[in-house]
Amino acid sequence: MIASVERSSLSGEAYAPPSKSYTHRAILITSLGPGGTIKRPLLSADTRATVAASESFGARISVGDDAGDDLSITGVSDRPRTPEDVINVLNSGTTLRFCSAVAALTDGAVLTGDASIRTRPNGPLLSALTELGATAFSIRNNGKAPLVIKGKMSGGIAHLDGGVSSQFLSALLIAAPLAESDTRIVIKGDLKSRPYAEITLDMLAEAGVHIDAKQQEFSVLGGQNYGLKSYAIPGDFSSASYPLAAAAVTGSALTVKGILPSRQGDSAIIDILGRMGAKVSWDKEKGDLHIQGGDLVGTEVDASRTPDLVPTIAVLGALAEGKTTVFNAEHVRHKETDRLHAMAVELSKMGADIRERPDGLEITGGKLHGAKVHGWHDHRIVMALTVAGFVAGGTEIDTAEAVDVSYPGFFEQMKGLGARVMVG
């Protein structure tokens, strides 16, 4: 699918999609208990993969016909069952990592996904599950899917490299309370994307699970039970970054609604836009975020806690005056694609002065021109390049269907705000 983007001016109001990160966790945590209701979930390709995987473990989930319908879940109540077939996570790395850990509570499972998933590293998680008593390995012996997980994980001490993805820690935190014995998880090095682990801890606490969380060590009591009966999903800051950035670079005024305070690290987009010169105000009680764009200036961004913002920041930097530096972003290379490389390549096609570094990007702002660019089958690359196209005009982006992973209504919402974009 091709998205054709022309110069645009935006105005009006739009609701942020529900959080993908919260929805994944709510589905799985609710499924591992007696069940309950998830209010305002994100129903996207990724979260539907978690629905299907949870059903493989024995949950029954009623999915509404319309976006925003509640999810009604009858959980496994006791322990997850052994899946009867291979679990195909499609393009969802979160589903792969979380459900690999849950599979270690069963007699065994095989997990795989699409071509992109089969390039993503899982070695640290496989090693940690093995330390905890499970058998966990990659069929190709390279740490990448297809994965074979055989239980049952009993507990103990696991050592986890924190430099690749916090999803490994979240996966262990979700599964460990259901192990027979206590678990201690020791983090080696800095834990990247820590806010995502904090989301997991908060939601597990709401489910009645006790975890003693310290900076580099997490202690989990075994033999616990889940009881998450109702959960309302907050708006997604990662997704909200695209209309906010679109307003910033086009000098437009927008209100993005449904943005309430939460643990999401990508709320940093508010501070980043403010430092770059956009006028941003946030009514935290109503969840309304107002932005007025204008002349932007470069800034420095530490992406260690906010990896999903990097494509958005790259576009902002390419259209700001002066230099923008993104650093501590080496883990961004292990997402759906190598996002540092992808943004450097594609923005260069549009005339950007952008240099790729081992752990980030250096960008000197200027003008962009239209071009045919590759979306890399990556939802965040496609949406970020769309924002760039609103200024450059004459831009064609392939693999535009990738937005369904996290923001199924992205193009329709942008058109509703006045954007000139056609998809076909």
C-alpha cells in the first residue's frame, strides 16, 4: 500500500489511540487470572496477536466489532494450559517475548512470527528462562524465532542483560508470580526503556501481585494469583507524538484528547516539543493536550527511556534550525527494523542532513523535498515519514499498511485534521 502525502496545514481535535503497551499487558494479565473487562483497548494487529496467544493458553476473549469496544475475558483461573498449536505472533515482538515467558509455565510451546520477528534478538530472555528451570532455545540457535519453550519454570535466580529490551524483564515479571518458588531477577548493566517495566509493575500490583522492585534487582514471590478484574487503557503517547509533531512542523494548532497521566516514558514528547519551540499546554485532568507549532530549534535527546519516539524526533530535527542529537539509542536498532538506519536512509532521500551514529543520530535541520521513500514495513517509520511529507509535499511512502500494528486509523484521522494524504 502506498501513502501519497502533500503539503498540509492541520487544525481541530483528535483522540489519541489507546496505549498499545498497556493493552498488551492488560490482555495477558487479565487472561492469567479469573478474567475481567478491559475498557477502551487498542485493537490493532499487534494486540490481536496477544488476544490469540492468550486464547492459546486457555483464556476466552470476546472482541467487539468496533474500535473502542470493551474486551470481555474469561481467564485461565489457575495456570495457563499447554497450547495445541504453534503460536504465531505475526509482527508483535511484545507478544513473542511475553508469551515465551508464559509458555515456560506450561508443558511447552513453539512461538514464531513474520520475517521481521524472525530477525529480532531474544537471547537474554532465553538464558534467563533456562536459569529459572525451563528449557528455552532458538530452533536456529541464534536467539531468534522460531523459539521452543519447555516448562515448567520453577523459580530461582536469573541474570538479565538490560541493554537490549525491557520487554525481557516485563516478560519474566508477568510469568514469575505463577512459578512454584520465588524468583530473583538481577539486571546486568543499565535497563533500557525502564518506564515500560514500570508500567508492568503497576499493572501487576493492580492485579494483586507482590513484587519487591529495586534499581537492579526484582524479587517475586512464587505461587501467587492474578485478580485484574477491570482496567481502563490510557491514551498512547507514542501514537500521539505523530499528530503533535505534525502540528509542530506545519505551524498548526491542534488538540489531542485522551492523554491522561500514566507511566509512559514517551510522555517526554511534551518536554521535547517545548524545548524545540512549540507551545504546548496539558490539562491533565481532562486529558487535553494543546499544541501550537512554529519555528523549531534543535535539541539533544537521551532516548534510553523513550526508544519509540526516535523516528518522530528525527523528523522534528530535520525541520528545526540548528543541530539535533539523539543518543543512548542503540536499542532502537532492535525494533521492527533498525530504526536509526531506516530514518537516516529515508530522510536523506528527502534532503535531510542526517548522520547515523552507533548509538543515535546527528541531524542538522533544513528544508525537505518530496521523494519516494521506503516505510520498511514498520509502523513508526511510516508515520514519521508521513509527518515529514506534510512539510515536504510530493512524498510517496510504501508499506503504508504497517500503521495497522499500532494506529489503525492513522491516515483517516490525519485527513480529518485537514492533512492531504491518499492511501491506496
